[in-house]
Amino acid sequence: MIEDFKEFLNDIKDFLKASGAPLPYVDNPRNFLLTGFTLKAYEEIAGRAHPLNDGQEIDAGDYHFQVLWTPGHSPGHVCLYEPNLKALISGDHVLPTITPHVSQPTRFMADANPLEDYLKSLERIERLDAKVVLPAHEKTFTNLRERVKQLKNHHEQRLREILALLKNGGSTLYSLASKVHWNVSYRTWDHFPPFQKYLALGETLSHLTFLERKGLVKRIVFNQEVLYEINKDSSFPRAF
């Protein structure tokens, strides 16, 4: 993003075009970028960054943290575990009531499988002996293993929902995302704010990629748009 911010924006536009999004939406960056989203913001963040490695141990005052690499919400996401207090700083990996955003929106993640990464990261966190969890959003909570199970069930249901929608025939990403049941307060897809639509597209794509890697869905490029279809040679698994 920092090396070529203009190319980064063009990548987003290409993603939206391939998804079948309407051109007025694609051609206005304010529709899919947060207010104040500028190159300067990323330069400031990157300038202060101190990369951590999986398994690294860091001290902060009286606290001794273990670094756990948990890709999914983002490729470089980490959680911090304090074994003496049995406390987990979960960031955006596990939240108490809302579902963390697992997306695949731009070209630099074209070969990634973020949902699979996320589910594997959940399994790793689930094994921790954590008495308290401090998330990036909402309040602290204590039922880590129960919450992990809920998140796994959510994604399994979303995968099955997408397969059921594709039973009716091939679909663009934009059309498919508009039919998914989102747990939001907006009455219809047309009432979604533009940025929320962008997030929904990225989440839907991460689930489609997961299904494609499992051999359940296939992509077809047609007139610069990507269509998704069920792979009729595959049977639906009982569990993912």
C-alpha cells in the first residue's frame, strides 16, 4: 500500500469490477474507503510498527506475554497470552458477541485462503487455558472455548448458506453477497452503506475461496466478471 497507493486503489476497483458491482459504485473511491483513508495514515502506522514473530516472548511492566500468530482477520494478526494471569489479548481474532471480519478484498491476497487460516487459528486459541479474554471491541469475557465453538458454527452455517444460494445457478460475487443473510440493522441490501457493502463482498469472497479450495465451487471468468457455480461433481460434506 505504501509503495504504490494508487495501484492499491486500482486493485480495489478491479476487485469490484470483477465482482459485478455497479459502475457508479466502482468509480467512486469514497464508496468503499473509510473517511480519511489516505496514504499518510498508512505511512504513520508503518513508521511505528515493530514486527513480532510467532512464539516470541515480550515483557511489558509486570506482564510476560507469549506472541501467537493468528492469521485470518488479517494476514499478520497476533494475539498475546499471559500465562501467569491466564489472560488472552485476542485483538480482532475472537470477539464476545460480533463476528470478526474475515475478508479477501484485494490482489495481494489473491492466493490466500483467509477463512481457512482463521479457522485454524481458532483451533490454536481454543487450546489455551485462558480465564479472561480482552478483545479489541466490546467488553472482556471469560467463555473463550464456548465462543470459539460459536464462531466455528457461524462460519459453517455461512458456508452452507452460500452453497444453498448457488444451487439456483451461477452468480457474481456482488449478487451473491446481496442475498446472504447479514446480521445487521439495515432493512435491505440497498440500504447498506457503501463501505458495509465492500466489507460484505470481502467476507463472501473468503467463504467462496474456502469452498473452491475444497472442490465444492468453481470460478468462471466471463466478460471480465467472475461467476461462481457449484461444482456438480462434488457432494456436500456433513461438516467443514
